[in-house]
Amino acid sequence: MSYGNTLREQIAEPGTTPLIGVYDMYSASVAAAHYDGMFVSGFGFAASYYGLPDIGFIAWPDMMAFVQRLRGAFPHHHLLVDIDDGYVDPEVACHVVEGLERIGASGVILEDQKRPRRCGHADGKQVLPLAEYLEKLDMVLATRKDLLVVARTDATEEADILRRAEALAATDADVVLVDGVRSVEWIRRIREVVGSKPLLFNQIAGGKSPRLSLTELGDLGIDVAIYSTPCLFAAHRAMDTALAELRLADGRLPAAEGAGEIGLGESTGLLAKNIARHQPVPAARESAGV
């Protein structure tokens, strides 16, 4: 099975393909019940695995181990993986891409930021010289077999945004991402210079880009939408609320299951699905008497 080609075919269909950001196995288990595509968000992984902001702390072996666990639990979901700048060195980027494809990633996003890197919707981003990034991208493209590759620019100057978007679209990358797009008008301008190449849009709560529905994105010619943080931010709010309420209740747990609360049974049932996805289908019985 080619996970890259499966995602590539999905993106080629009409409309905008949504990929939901997950940050650990539990959030992925919840997301899997609602969407067939996941985005392994660098923001979410840095927050959950290290307890740190997304400014370049992620080590590639940690990310690869996480993706391997995801693919083991979710054999039929799309998995698009944020690999930042390829972990600085082009040789490392190629090694990571080769490994991720081997363990079943559907695709990767490779950005043109220079270190110290920032979240794509943060201030203070700096980009590599275009020629340097294109050389790294070409090496990654030559390394992958069927893995889908998203070429991402974090340029912030208007002329540079369009120049880089056009250059990325001219490569063999499958999809182009301009991160931190600030308006619908700029989506249209980028769509025009990218031409027929599939275009990805990144939405993050509190980020710089407008909040748009999948229908609106489809009308703008967006082929893929990644939602980096809905699980992470919802968990943050829910945990904060639950613990505040527990404190007010003098430590008495709320009634569970049937009262709008998650309890042991529902949680265990959710996680059991990750085992069931790999159970063999019973063979058909040869006769009614068997």
C-alpha cells in the first residue's frame, strides 16, 4: 500500500481535504472517530512531548517514534507530518524522510525557515536563501519514493512571498504551503502564482490567517487544509475547567457517563478500537453446520 499515493489521490478529488492536528495517541484516537486524515503538528508535539513552545526543540528520533506509533494504531488514516526545516541538515532531512516513508507516513511538510525557527503564525520568522532551501528540497524529493512532499515557505515580505510560492510550485513538490497568510485576497494572489499546483492552507486558533470553512476554502482553490491545534487547545480548556471545578467541589469527582462526563468505560472503549483495527477478519464459515 502506498500511503503517499492514497493521500495524493484524495487531494486530487474536488473540494478541500481536511487534516486534523494531533499531539499524542489519545488525541489521535479521538480525531480518528471524526476524520480520516491527521496532521502531526510540530506545535502540538513540542507542547505535549517536551512542554515547550514550537521554536526548534523537536528531535527527529522522537518525531519518528511518534509517527510509528500512530501508524500502528491507525493503519488506514492519512498521516501528514511536520518535519520543520528537516532538522537543519539536508542529509538529516533525507534520512528522516526515508525513515518516515518506511514506517508509513503519508507525507511531510518541509519549510524554508532558518534557525531559531518559529511557529508559522508567530512574529520574527526568518527564511533561508531561496537557493539553499531549493537545494534541500530537491534532495528530499530525490530521496522519497511515493511519499507526498509539501514545500512550505514562511516568507513575510510581500514580494518574497509571491517569488517563493512561484519557485516552489515549479519544483516536483506535490503541494505548496505559504504559512501565515493574512487575508483572503492574499490567498487569491498566491493561488494565481502557484498555478495548477495543489495549495495547502494552515488554520490555527489565534493565528494570523482568517477563519474559513471548507466550502469557502474550496471556492478559493485550496486543496488541503490543516488544522494544527483544535485538539490541543480544546484539551487545554477542558482540563483547566475540570480541575477548577474539582477544586470548587472539594475534590469530589463529578458524575460520569450519562451526565455529559467521560468515564472509565467510554475512555477504555475508545482506546480498545486501536487494538480492534488490527484484529483479523474471521474467515467465512464453509457451511451452516461448522
